[in-house]
Amino acid sequence: MSRKRAYSPSSPSPVDMLSEIFRSAPIEDRESIFVAAFSVSLSHKALQALPDFKSATHRIAAWRKPLRQNSLVSGSLPLYDTGCDDDGEMYAGKRLQNVLENMHVEGSVIVARWYGGIMLGPVRFTHIESCAKEAVRKWETASVKARDTEAQKRRKMEEDAFRAELEESLRERDKSIFVLRRLLAEKSSEIEKSGTTAETTPVTPKTLDYSSLSTQALRRLDKARDATIAFILKEIDKIEEQQDSLETVHGAGSSVGCSLPPNTDDSTLS
């Protein structure tokens, strides 16, 4: 078996960052080195062409990609394009393909091997599978973190939208409370005949800085505003009932009085 230039790890290339390639740590055994790379988006040929793997003795590959066409049987499992490339390491490609299938992942994986001059026997397949599994697990870990981050962003956006809506609702309710209180004061003054209530009612509604409050505090204020509006409306109803009663009494009083005698003239007195 020919021996190529030794493996020399380097920093990730721009291709790695753009395509999200996940690599395993090297496994060294009797001067042979094994390193795996996994990608959901790149093809196996693109992984085999990575500069870091150019000097490898073997670049074993496998892939498992979903097909666009659906099965003719309703409710059946999705179809996949699967395959492998031994690249001179007989039977190794099929083992990589089994790794993808057993881990239920979609993508491409390669294991680069730099032969050290000593035949390893069957243990080389263990190293190949271990590298591939580690690369896939790194992708799984990153995917979970990405989903969690996305979920946090989505929750933050939803909370911000809810806060904005709640703050606007509170500002509108403050205006409503101001108007209702003024109406209550005016109706009260009519009952008491005490004139206007300009001195006891504010000219403009009081404005609070809701942005400085927590969401829980805003929720509590929202309930408090509901209670305040309900209370003022009840008070207005009471005063209107009093007004109706007074109008009824006044109306009845105006109909009571002395009736005038019928008109008479001089002819009736003779």
C-alpha cells in the first residue's frame, strides 16, 4: 500500500464555514490516521475534494440524500438516494453507509485515512465507523443548539410583540379612564349642582413609562385597568339612575297646582 504525505490539521477553510462541515478528532493507530467529515448540504465528492484530505491514502465516502419523488404507496417511508465509495479500502464504504442509515441522518460523510505502513486488520473498520459517528454527533449537537437558539429568538420576538401590544393597550385604557373619570365628575356636579369640576379633573391623562416595567407588571396593570374601568362605569350608572329619579320627581311636581275657575262674563251675573 502506497504511503502519501502525513496528515497535517489546519484551521477550517471558508468552505467549512459556509457549508457547515463537521469534523471528528483524529484517531491515530500505529502511524495510521483517521479523520471524518460530515455535511448535510455538500456532496460526497465535495468532501473528498477538501484540501485537508488531498494527501490521504483513502477518502472513503457514503451518502444518504432524500429523493424528491415520493413513494407510490401512501404513508410509506421516504425514499433516499444512498451509496458509498470504498476508494481502495475494500468494504469500508458500506460500513459508512450503515452508519448514516443506523443514525437516521441525511447527508454525506467521508473518512480520510493516512496509511502508516503497518496493516491494522479489522480494527481499521472500527476506527472508520468511530470517526464517522463522532462527526455526525457534532452536527447533531450543533443542530440542537441552532434549534434552541432559533426557538429563543422566536420566543423573544413573540414576547416583544406582546409587550408592544400590551403597552399600547394600557396607553389607550389610560385615555379611556381619563375620559370616563371626567364624565363621572361632570355627572356628579350636575347632581350636586356644584358647577364645573375643572379643578378636580386633570387637563391631560397621566402618562406612565411602561417600557421600564416587566411583562408581569404590565399584566398586573392590565387587570387593574380593567377593574378601574368597570368601577367607573358602575359609578356612572348609579349617577344616571339618580338623574332619572330626579327628573321623574321634578316632572311629577310640575303637574301639581291650583286649577283656574272657568271664564265668566257680566251677562251671567245679571
